[in-house]
Amino acid sequence: MATSISNSPQPLSWSDRLFRISVMDRYLFSELLVPFLFGVGIFTALGVSLGNLFYLVNQVIDKGLPITDAMQVMLLNIPQFIAYSFPTSALLSALLTFSRLSSDSELVALKSCGVTVYRMIIPVMVFCVLLTGLLFLFNENLVPAANYRAKTTLNRALDRADRNFREEDILYQEFDKVLRPNGREGEMMSRLFYAKEFDGQQMRGLTILDFSRGELSQIISAKTAVWDPETSVWNFQDGTIYAVSPDGSFRNIIKFKQQTLQIPRGPLDLATESRDYGEMNIAQSLDYLDVMKQSGDVDKIRELEVRIQQKYALPFTCIAFGLVGAALGAQLRRTGRATAFAVSIVLLFAYYLIAFLTGAIAQVGVIPPSFGAWFPNLFAFSAGLFLLYRASR
């Protein structure tokens, strides 16, 4: 007796049905890509025109900036505006795609086939996650270097003496790890370095307080000091070493013409750091933060902490904006590019207004830097979930 073999397909699990790439997924991806590229082009062109072109034209006319250098600076600034355009283009892309699907009754057709709005949103989220990773790589590897190259090119072309260093009041604190009486490891200031002036080559008017033995043990005063990169020491000239007793009196005074001291080059790093926030990636910003923590400048430290968190948060704006755009577009009908563009501008303005306010509040210490940087994303994502819930009803 022949045995019949059933060729009926096995039912897919809910995870396979949810995450498999279907015809609908490929269709939505293709629908999202074109308006996204349109948005990147239009928002980048708008950013270059408003934020860079008029300034460069003015420099060409008034300051005699060569046109070739102006073109080079403009091209080097384009990556920054492309990065800024990613989140807004994700919003515009999702808004245009889902409003068109809604106006053409394609959303109704998909719902009649049993496809929920939550399932339709998955391709948008995958698309935006890819954009997030791409934007993160873009911001880390290309934008800071291009911004720094643009600044140096402009300064060179205008023959401006760009001082890549702090000129006065360089304060550096060195800390050592110690074991506290409670058994926990902590930090104790071992040396305080102060220079009154710095001309880019040498420090002037130096005072160093040495606390490496647990209390003030010596004071070093010198007219000038230069860092020697070959031997990794500081060369001090025309100074005095005051040995301090435990009771605070001077037990010995030594004058010198030249003296070498093995002090870290941290004061030089602090004085010569010339890059702005937009010219450093996250790794460089974290290194600079370590240097700034030695300076004791609380305001600068807090500002840099906020900027670093904003660098982390910016790429994830693509996900929040994509969710808002898709959920809002599913409720709009017959939305053309002009209307979608206007809605995107309004939402973008609202987002960056919130980001500016929360960032400013974080910089004054009212809220933590991480909360100040991430709150706009959390707010946009929450708004997107609410709109998605309304669209699914």
C-alpha cells in the first residue's frame, strides 16, 4: 500500500511570521529609500546654504578669501550637514510613505489581509536602525575630521593666527589612587600645577604644589618651563624649590638655573587642546574630558559631559523620528511633499527646542547630563508610540 506524503507547508511560528522578509517588507523598504534620499539632498542643500554659503561669500567679497579655498571649505562642511539631515530625512521618509499608503487606501487593504499597523512599522524601524548605525559611523569617522580640516583651511587662507592653545591661567591637578581608612579605594590630589601664561612653546610664571607624601612637602616656583618630548620631562628655568616642614615652615630653600622634573604632560595637553566639540569624536572627547577633570573647571566639565551624551544620543534620533513619521503619516491622507516637508520642519524645530532647553538645564547642573541629552529622544519616542496606538485603533 503506497504511503501518501503530505506536501502542505508547515505553519510558521509567530517569530518567523514577524521577522521574515516578505514582499511587503521589500515594498516598504523601496518606498522609504527614495524620499529619504530626497530629504538628505534637500536638507543638506538647505543647511549648506543657510549655515555656510552666505558666510563664505561674505569672506570672499570682504576679506579676499580665494574662491578655490571657499569651495574647499564648503565641501568639507557638507558631511556635517549630511549628518544633521539624517534624522529629519528619516522623519520625512516615513511621513511621506505612510501618508501615501493611507491616501491610496493601501493601508486599508493591508489591514483587511490581517496585517496590523504594528507589523507594518517593523520595516520602518529596521530601516531607521540601519540609519542609526550609519550615522554613528559617519559622525565618528568623517564629520569631526572634516570640520577640523575646514577650520584650519579657512584660517590658513585668511592668514589668521589661529591660537591653538590657552594663553593664560593653566591649572592642572594630578591625582593618585589611595586606600582610604574604610578600605575603599579613592583619589587624592598629589600635585597642583599652575602657569600664568603660555605662548604655545613654553609656560611662564609657574607654581607647583607637591602633595605626593600626603601633605604639602614642597613648593616649586619658576619663571619658565618647557616640555621635552624625547625624555618626557619638564625643563624648568630660573626657579626656587621650597621644602616645607610638617608644621608649615620652610626647612630648606634651593635656587636653580635649570631643573628637570618628571611631571606628566597633562598641563600641556590641557593648554594645547584646540578642537571644538564638533571637531572631536567620542573617543577624543572622552580623552579631553579626562584632561578637563584635572583643571577643576566644573562648568567646562559639565558642558563637555553633556556634549558627549548628545553625541551618543543623536544617531538614535533616527529611530524616534521614523516612528513618529510613520505613525503620523498613517493618520494623514493626501499629504504631498510640500505639506510633509512643512510638518517635518515644525517637528524638527520642536525637537531641537526641547534638546536646547534640556541641554542648557543639564549644563547648569539641575539634571544629569545623560538625562538632558536623551530626554528629547525619549519624548519623541513616547509621542511616536502614542500616535502609533491611535493609528492602530
